[in-house]
Amino acid sequence: MSDPHNSALETLRQRIDEIDSELLRLISDRARCAQEVAEAKLAANPDAPVVFYRPEREAQVLRKIKSLNPGPLADEEMARLFREIMSACLALEKPMQIAFLGPAGTFTQAAALKHFGHSVNTTPLSAIDEVFREVESGSAHYGVVPVENSTEGMVNHTLDMFMCSGLSICGEVQLRIHHHLLALPGADMNAIKRIYSHPQSFAQCRQWLDSHWPGLERITVSSNAEAARRAAQEGDAAAIAGDMAEELYGLEAQSRTIEDRPDNTTRFLIIGQEAVPASGQDKTSILVSMRNNPGALYKLLAPFHERNISLTRIETRPSPSGTWAYVFYIDFEGHRSDALVDAVLKDVETQAVEVKHLGSYPVGVL
């Protein structure tokens, strides 16, 4: 006599096989459609460079997926699955080159893959200004650079690069940052003499380190991936780094999630050469040079208040044009094509020495 439990299980497995076959057919149909889109774009613009990646379109698709998701998978999980399908389909149209602040295994690489999916080619570079130059030269389609951390604040080098670069901000991505104390597998932690990490990671884990390993020497290096590389070569060293570096360099976490704040998050910017059309849920970034007069900051912010436009970030940076002169970096809600945003920018321009539009781009979906 057959076991009814085994019979039910076999029925479910057959149903899963049927669903998998249907998924395979539908994904293949989508991929073929993507190829046809590429052919249509090339035919419509035979003598002009064709833009295959459309940030606003992808943001709209992912938002729609999240809004229509019936479960039981969480909205974020479903969107990530579609992110990878879209990445693979886009690679059929045009494989993209993405420059990021390296070396391999950094959180910036993780952010690049989260935003573009794993079907892109990523190029690690050793400094933020090199990422900008790689995109400016056309060697990379887009670049990914960190701009702010919820614990340690703004990445000033990134802000300063926008003062002299003609690139635009094309998107943003936020990444929860989880730091681990890594060492070689089977390492005797009592024999560890030093810890390598990036200065910001040391700052984000300061309380934990002071409590658990107060006597160990802390050596700052250019990136967490570099810290992991050194720890992999030295039996008496550890590193603070993340999951990608742990796997890439064959290390083992001695302690996980050692960051002082559980909501530790870094925001990254996607930089490119094209302006991005409105997606329906956008953000705009500008640089503003103001005259050094009483009430200058009030005059700068008043137009936003009068039109009820929300500022999401304002930072001050020294101006390269003179001593005690400053430039304001401002993020706010809305797209440059919006009538209210256009009116605000015109008002700001009447008060400012210079306004530099850095880009309007979709609010991060993932």
C-alpha cells in the first residue's frame, strides 16, 4: 500500500517541475524581447550612440514588481530576483562596464552588483577620482562611489569631485553595512597581534573593538578588501570587512555584525554621462556657490520652504575658488523637469553665484 505522504510530496514536486518549465519559457521570451528592443533602438538611431540602459525605466519596473507582489516572498526578495533577470537580459543588448572603488571585495562592489545585477563587468579602481576619470573617458559606462554613511557622515572626496567633473548622478543605492572580524580559518585569536581595516570601518566598530579587543593594534589601510588581503597573508593578523571579502580571500568570521549601530547603512551614487528622464519618484542634487553675505543660507533655503519641497541632505564644502568661501551640496525630492523644481532652481539662481546641476535620478528602489 502506497504512503499517502509520499504521494502528496511527489505531486508537489511534479507541480514545481511544471512551474519551472513555465518560468524557463517566460524568461526566455523576455530575453528574446530584450534582443528585439536592442535591434529596434539600433534601427531607429543608425548614426547615433544608442543608450541601452535606462535607469528610470528599470526603477519603474522594479517599483511595479514590488507593488504587485502577492507573496509569500518579501517585496525586496522579489525585486532582487527581477533585478537579476533584467541584468541578464540587458547583457544581451549591451554588456555594461561598471567602474567602482576597489579593490575587489569592497562594499562598493557589493553596491554595484546590487544596483546593476551580476551580469555586468565590474572594474575595481584604487581611488574615487579614478572612477570619475574612467567614466569621463568612456572606458566605463557608469561608476559607483560612496557618498555618505549613516554613522560617519559624508564622503567628502566624492562631493569635491563633483565640483570639477562634468558627470551626472544617474542613480543611488543604499547598502546595509555589516562588518565582521575576519581571520584565517582555525586561527588562534589569542595569537592575533593587529587588526587591519579602513578608517571608517574602525570608526563604525569603535565601541565593539574597545570592549572586546582593546589591546590590539589597529592599522588603517585603503579599503576593507585590502585589509582582508593582508589578513589572508599573515597568520597573526585579523581584518574588519564584509561578506564579499570574507569569501574572496578565504577568511573566516570570528565575530559577525560587530558594527556599533545595527542600522549602519552607506549610500552610493551611480555616475554617468547621460541625463535621466523622470521616473515618477525622483531626487535632484545640486551644488550652489553663495555670496558671503548675512542671511545667505536663509535666502538659499527659502524657495524650497515656500514651495514645500523636502530637502534630504545639505552639506557645506570649502570652495576651491577662495579662502573662507563655501559650496553647498543639496539633495531634494523631485525631478528637474517638474514645474515646482524648475521654479525653485530659478529662484536659487537669482541668489547664487553659481548653481551646478548634478543630476535628477530615481530614488533607490533596492
